[in-house]
Amino acid sequence: MSSIRIKAKERNGSVDVKTLMKHKMETGLRKGKDGKKIPEHWITDVTAESGGKVVFAAAFNTSISKDPYLAFKFAGKKGDMVKISWKDSQGKTDSAETKVK
């Protein structure tokens, strides 16, 4: 199961995308109960594609909160597919896609 939830809805030729990404987003600065630093582990890059083109891209840093929520718009239509992908500081990746309603 993907860590990404997506909602995409077309309105007047513009697609509103809302996405929630489950991720701990550890900065590497916080200490655990044992007093040792928790290793950094955060999403570094997010991309959105539709119709084979990148319609949104973002570079995250350690200031983004746990389980980031992201919303954006792009020119599109009902029935298009939208794919959201992320990569994190440990090289892990995830992606999910949905059809525009």
C-alpha cells in the first residue's frame, strides 16, 4: 500500500490536486528517549506527472512537518491520470496515481 493519498478534481480546465504523504520527516536533530540523536530521514523531492509531463516539482528540506500535505493546480481535464512520486534522504521512493474526477 502506498504512503500517498491523492485527490484530483477538474474545475474549469484546472485540476486541483490535494495529497497527503505519510512520512516521519526526521531532521536528524531530535533526540530519542535514550538520549541519542534520531537519524535524519525526510522527503527530499516530490514530483507530479500527468500525460507524460511533469506538472509540479518541489524540493523539501528538514523544515517540512511529519506527514506533509501538499496542494497545487495544473491545466488538465477530467479523466487524466495524475502520478505523485517522492524520494527521501535514505534513497527510498514511493508513488501513487489517480484519475482526475
